[in-house]
Amino acid sequence: MGSQDEDRFARLVREHSSAVGNYLRRRLYPLTPSDLDDLVEETLVVVWRRLDSVPADAELPWMLGVARNVLRNARRAKNRRSAFEATLLPASHEASAEEHVVADTSVRDALAALSDDDREVLLLNAWDGLDTHALGTYFVISTNAAAVRLSRAQSRFRELLSAAEVR
Amino acid sequence: MSDFEDRLAALDPAARQPYEHRDLDSLISKITTQPDRTKNRLWRNIELKVASILIAGAMVTAGGVAMFQGAGTGLPILAIQSTSGAHSLKRASLPTMGAMQIYEEFNFTAGPALTATTPTNSSYELQIPSSGSNEAVRVAKIFGVSGSPVNTSADRVDWTVTGPSGSSLDYANSWVPEWSYAASPATMSTDFLPSDLPSQSTLANDVQSYLAKLGYGYTVSAPSFGTTTSTSNTTTPGSTSTADVTYSVAVDGMSTDQYVSFSVDANNNVVNASGPAFSVGSSLVYPLRSLAAGVAALNVEQQSRYPATSPQASPPTGTDLNAGGTNTSTTPSGPPIVDVTLNADSLSLETYQLTDGSLWLLPVYDYTGVETKLDGSTSSGTWYELAVDPSYVRVTNSTTSGGTHGVINY
């Protein structure tokens, strides 16, 4: 690859590596920061290898899609029981236990009760900041379809949240 | 931003500590100046770390499965590296908690309902296909996909066979190898209602038919049926519904941590399928530790996770986080202690990789219990622990450092 490619890759890394790291962090708590660095690096290796495929108008969601596959493959490689095994050792710089204990349990319960698909699209929007266009790139669907999917997920989340707060 | 979006944002695990790579220049240089670098090394590194964190915490140290004489029985001793007490990871109680948990430290007590354990149980070595590319081609043909295998990862780990229609078979030749079939969207029937889908018994027969063709010899149990409807106007116009099932792979009637999944469309065509590629090889019968000893091991692992000398990144907030439980750690701001009484147990098989690269299914105890949270509410969960008698297991403590604070996972 030429210097133009290297320049573009360097820009992608500088602009989006934090978002990729945050994305991975939200979905998998590594033991240490170096574990997270490894996952980010693995994602960027794929980005570098497939630089020509990165769409200019949707770089971040495309990179998050790569990160998603990195996570899937890592989980697939270790075990196919991941849905049942979610507790991980915390990194040493995580927020205190107290902060988590006092967290919003209604939101947490409503989130946990959502389907995987609804939770994914909801959190991609709320946490990773993907708008409907970016969601369309991420899921490889149209913007309109992404908007519908997000809207439905938000509606279901609101319903579950209301139910959780009634209890 | 709406109220619920604010509240969601407040739960963002990354918000408190946004990710920043420590040296982007070096990272960029490392990736761009090593064009011949395959992903294999890094990938396996990640894989091992993830495995060590997420699964039942057994990775075998370099140096291997020491073929010592175990307690005079001639059984080989399994040299297993404990990864900071990761044996006892909790499985979320589904579906109410999903995969999202507040991290807590547990104080386990064996309840009276724990049943008597069997004295021994078989462990099984897995036979893995010797050639990933050949196996990819073989499995692809079973699903009607003909083509040449392409090494998509450039490291002879991941293989893909794509047929003329666009249907494909992926074969991941790492850990326990996994085959994964995906039909081309163009071949899928659309605009059917879930009620048009094949019955569960039809789907079950489909699975049995394919398993027979695959010929691995394992059985499946505990099916979980469902339906999925997805809408897309880019790949396949209209909506697509599938009937889905996931089975646990069973060996000698015991469930394992391996799974087989199938999805079919309204015309009973397989849309997606995946599963492990192994057959069961030799087996060894190991003595098991008692259920109570397993519970004790859970507690030991909990305590070792939070040594009193653990560094504290955040100062204590002054609130006593212990609520009635016995805090065995002197760490001042460690996680809250939650009492758990374990009242049910079962035996299953978990996959462990040994240092010679061989993969084994080893028996683990699955404990189910009720935890009483700080606010007095209760929820159920399951925890598991290697059941093999410790005298046949050589455990080396990991040098990996764990933290001291809680996280929310999902």
C-alpha cells in the first residue's frame, strides 16, 4: 500500500480508535487495558487489510461493524455459551462498585429484558452515537429500515421501562 | 435528549473512562509496516485471553498436561492455569436479567438441597478434523455449496466456500472448530408469516438429518425453539421469517458448552446453521470432588479475586458496601458482598484446551442458587466449578491482575 493509504489509515485510527475502543469496552470487559488494546488492534488490522472497502461517508459505522465481527469471532472461538456467561473480571480502573450498585435498576432491567436485536440497535444509538444512516451502514440495511428498527426498539424499551417502574 | 436517553447514557460503561490508546503512532506504524503479519498470532492471543475470562477459567499452561501418576490411579494430571479465580463465573439468570449484571462478590453456602454427587465421571478428548480446508469443503457440500475453499484470514484458520448462488460455508479452525452455513439472501423465501413456518418437529427432523450427514457422531439435546422476522429492503426485499432452534451438544447424555443452531425459512430451506466440528475420542474416568468442596472452591476463588493488597484506582467513598455478608477481603472499597445459598446442582461438560493443543470436555458442577442483593431483593443465578478431583488437576495461579471494582456487563 502507498503513502496515501497509510495517511488515510492513520487518520482513521486517530479519528475513530477511541470510538472503536469504547464500542468494544461496552460489550466486553477485558481483564486489563492491554486486552482492550489487543481487540482494538485486531480491528484495525482488518481495517488496514480492507482499507479500500471502507466507505468514505460511513467510516466509523463500518469500523464498528469490523469490531463487531472481531467480538463475535473471539466469542465463537472460546465458547458458544456466551449468553449465559456474562460476568467478567473488572479492569482495575473501573468505576467503584458503589457507583454501579446505585445505578438505575429500572433502566438496567428494561434493557436486559429487550431482545438482543432491540438492545443492540438501541445502544448503538444511545451509547455509540450512531444515527439512522450510520445504523444502516452498520447493519447493511437502508436508512429507512434502520430508522424503523431503532424506533421500534425505543418503543419497546419505553414500555419495558414503564413496566419496570410500576413494579 | 429524552429522559430515557439520559438514563441510558448514565449507564454507559465507557462514559466514565473513555478509551484512549496509549501510543497511536506506534500502533499505526506497527500495523502498516508489517504487511506480512498474519492475524494468527494476535488473534490467538486475544482468543486465549477472552477464553480465560469468559469461560470456566481453565487454560492450560505451557508445559502441558503433565502425565504424572494421579493418586496412584495412572490417570494423567491436568495442568490447568487458573485465571484469577475465573472458574466460578456466574451465568446470568435468564431471561429477566439477560446478560446484564452488576458485579458482586459472592459468599456461597451449600444449601441442604444439594444432591449427592457421583464419585466419578468421564472426561472426553475431542477429535478435530485434521484439515480445515478439506472439512470446509466437505461440510459445504452437505449444505449444497460447491466451490473452492478460500482462506479468508490468510493464516489457514478461517476458510470460506462460496457457491454460485452466493450461499456460503465458513469454517473457523480454531478452538473447537465451527462450521457456519448461510444461505444467499436471494434464495430465501420472503413475505411469509411466522405461522407459515415449518413446525418444530419438522425443524427437529431437519437437524437430525443434517447431523447424520455431518457424521460427527455427537447427539443434541435441550432444544430451544423460536422464530425470527427481519425486514430489509437492500438484500432481500420484504420481510423474512425463519424458524430457529438451538441445541446443546450432548455427550453420553450430558450437556456440553457446545451448541448447534439451525434456521429454516417457510419452504423449509436451511437459511443459517452452525455447530462445532468434532467427534468424541478417548475418554478417561476421573474421580470428582464433592459438591461441598466445589462450593468451597467457589468461595476461595471469590476471595482470591480481591486480594487485600489490590491497588485502588478510586478512593473509597466512605460508604460501607457490605450488607450483612461476611467480607473476607480487607480491601476497603471492594465490591459488595452478596450471600448466595446454592440449592441445586447438575453436572455438565465444559471444553478445556490442554497445552498439547488437544481439547477435552471435562465435568463441571453447575450450581443454582438464590442471591440476596443489597436492597433485599433476590434473584437466581448459576455458577460452575470444575468437578474433577483437585488431586488430578494442577492449577497454576495466573499472573494476570484483576481489578477490584465492579462492572456492568451485557
